[in-house]
Amino acid sequence: MSSNSGSGTARGSVPDAAAPHSLPSLGVVLVAAGRGERLGAGRPKAFVELADETLVERGIRTVIALPHAGHLAVVVPEECAAETLEIIDAVAPEGSGWEVSVVHGGRERHESVRFGLAALADTVDTVLVHDAARPLASRELFERVAAEVHRTGDAVVPALPVADTLKRVDAQGVVHETVDRAPLVAVQTPQGFPREQLDSAHATAALHAELPTDDAEVVQRAGGRVRIVSGEARAHKLTTAEDLILLENWIASERRGGER
């Protein structure tokens, strides 16, 4: 494990392994730099424990279990870098095809993603960006997104249909209309992109007055096309204490099912 001066990056690597199928060289940016004020846990959200594992540890485990040789950039608050390196040392198996870097986060999410992208190896040509705040996203979801990027050459996001009735309201909380939910979806991560497309889009992200809410929006603003694939309910985002309870119950239910 060594530190790369001047880049804000610490890097640990394990031996390369041959990818078992023909997906292009894969990079993953795991965004774990958020402060998580709405969660109220007193520490950065990705370092909160969920069923005895931090969110960032769960994300790292999922990525390095993917059946590809690849490069993972974990973007964290500067004060959490040493802890993250310890997690990587503990969970990265011998013979894994994944190189893992730890990168300091930026002031905003899109800046953190840009720092993560810059840390990825030059050989990476497909990138998945994933929020550590979605700790139960499955390996199958990562595979589905990456495969669709490879198939189409477009940006790809996982999405779920909107189940609730939607209302448009004003600043005073008065309902003005019901919104047709048929063409609407709820978007998740990991989101996948051709590397060159995402690099180019993030280079111009700061030119817009409004901050982007996700990387798909960054790419769309730059003129890119975004497709969807099926998401999954278990990729629920942890934002509040109630979400933590929901995800803990999900894990407990899966464990009970496995004991039958």
C-alpha cells in the first residue's frame, strides 16, 4: 500500500487476473464522501454501520467480487482515508483482479466523481459510478448495467417504475394537479458510462448554474443519450434513520430465509 503524492490518492493493489469474459476493462467509482447530515449519525454516512459492516465496506466487497479485472476508486472524506485503507486490506482477497485506490472527495458530489475518475487507470474504458449509500445493490445489478453500456455504447442507469400517485404542489403546499406517472421512473445506482463520455461531460459540469443530481444528468447536459435497465428494490438509498431500519430489516429477512 503506497501513497501517491500530489493526487490526493492512496492506492493498494492486488495481482491482476484475467477477465472471464469479454467486457471491456472496467472501472468503478464508489462515492462515499457525503456527510450525511439528514441521517444524524455524527459521522460521514458511508462509515455508518449496517448489520455490523460499514456502508463503504459493503460497497467495496460487492465490487471486488465482480468477475472482472478492474480498478475501483473509493472517494471518501480526507479524514476517513486511513480507515478506508484498513478496510481494503481486510476485505481484498488474495488473487483478486481488482486494484483499489482511495481518493479524497470534493465539495460537491460531481466534483468527488471527477476526482474518482481521474484516479482510474488509463486502460479503463467503461465506468460504473455507485453511491455507497445504496449498500445492498447486488452484483447482478452491476453486471446488468455494465453489460448494457458495452452493448449500446450509451450511458445506462437502473430504474424502477414509480408506484405512488404524484401531485404537483406550490410553495404553500397547495395541490395543483396530479402528474401522470406512466413515463416516470425512479433512478438508482450504479450508473454506467463509456469512460470517454463521462470524462468529457464532467469537464464541463461546472459551467452549469444548477448542480447535477446524478451522473446521468451530467452526461445528458453534455448531449449524451441515457438508457435504462431494470433496477431492484434492494438498492434502496440510505438517507434517514428510517432508511437504516428498513435496510436492517431487509438483511434480517434475507438471513432468516437463508436459514430455512
